[in-house]
Amino acid sequence: MKKYIVSFSGGKDSSAMLLRMIELDYKIDEVLFCDTGKEFPQLYKYVERMKNHVQQLGIKFTILTPEKSWDDWFFGKVTRGKMKGKKRGWPLMFFHCYWSRESKFLLLDPLCYGHERYIGFGADETKRLVSGRKKEGYNFPLADWGWTEKNALEYLLKVGWCEQFHLDFNRTGCFLCPKQGEESLKTLCDKYPEQWDELLRYAKLSNNDFKPGVGLKELKEIEDQVKYNRTFNKSDQFHLDFGCCLEEI
Ligand code: SF4
């Protein structure tokens, strides 16, 4: 029988979508959350809160975890192509992220196949909506309601489901995501020092750059800028914000 499945990341868009769908009495059989293992600690608490909330309403809430960890992939070896045999390191910024494939799509797709899935793309995410709408079984309630990301945030504030990390970042996802832009990195360094230190630790151990032209040295420079207000000549890549893995749907 066809199921109605909500893809929930804990970010503002999918959170607002889920809560509003409940309010509007949409049919929801299950909520799926993919645990990448590299989410913010505050987000894990939020997921627990949401899990309790939806379970109390009789909706199934499932947390999906990948078979192998981020470390297995980060320190694992490339198995084909020019880089075969080399340590994998950071996911490449201009390609589909291996970690979104392993920790999200390979888990979600078999469970959602043949069912209706709800995805939290805002009405202003035109490019992603164009490709998403071509796929069978994909539904975008926020866009159908005409809600932008700003509307989603306002709604969360109104209903008491907005957390500081929703306000701090444009998009949430793995805190060490190379697809995040300069502002996100600065916020991470400034307000989430443990996660920033972890990012630097991986940058020290990686044999590829965090993103093109941005390696450990440039990340340390951004730290200097945040901590000591020093300026430096940044690579253009610092400015790019690819909005994490959702663009790959
Ligand atoms: S948030 Fe970034 S690193 Fe994490 S799965 Fe998505 S694209 Fe990959």
C-alpha cells in the first residue's frame, strides 16, 4: 500500500513543513531522519524532541544510520578513476557528495520508492524545484503553499520550534560540510568551537583541500579573522555556499 513519508533533516524548512502538515491534517505514515553522524549536537536534541512529538501523534519516526561511518569514507581509499588507491578525504565540492549518497540517498531511496515523499523545498528554491517536480512521488508542500525559507523560519518562531542553530545558519547539514560558504564557516568558528576544532582536525588529516583553494592554512586564516579581526585575501571559493546536499535531490 502506498505510504506518505516525510523527509526530515531538522533544518528549518523540513521542520516547518512537517509541523504545518500535521496542523493541516496531511496524511503522514512515517517521518525519516538520516543521521550523518556529523550533525550539530543541538540538532540531535531537536530531532529527539520532534521524534517524541510525532510519536505521540501516532506517526512512525525512523532514524536511518549508514552502515559505514564518515571516518570510514574520509580515510578510505578511492576505488576507481585517476585517484584510485588514494585516501578519499573531503567530498569534492563540485560533484555529488559521497557522504550524502552513503548516509542519505542510498538509505532513503529504497524506503521511499513507490511511495509519496514530502520534501522541504521552499517556493523560492526554483532550480531545485524544477528538477524535483519531474520525479514521480516527490511532493513539495512548502512550495505548494508559496512558503519561502523566510516564511518557514517565521512559522517555526511562531509555533515555538525555532532553535538558535536555525537562526545561525542559512542551511543546516553536516557541520564540516565543504559546501558551506564563508559566513557559515565564520559562524561555526565563532559560535560552535568544538565543531570548528573538529573540522580543523580533519583538515589536518586530509590529503585534499577542504574546497578548491581552501586548505588548512586558509581555514586557520578565517579563524584568525574571527578571533583577532585580522583580514586576509581569500580565495573566491570561500564565498560559495552550495547549500549542502539538498541540491542533489
Ligand atoms: S551536508 Fe555537506 S558533507 Fe554532509 S552530506 Fe550534505 S553535502 Fe555532504
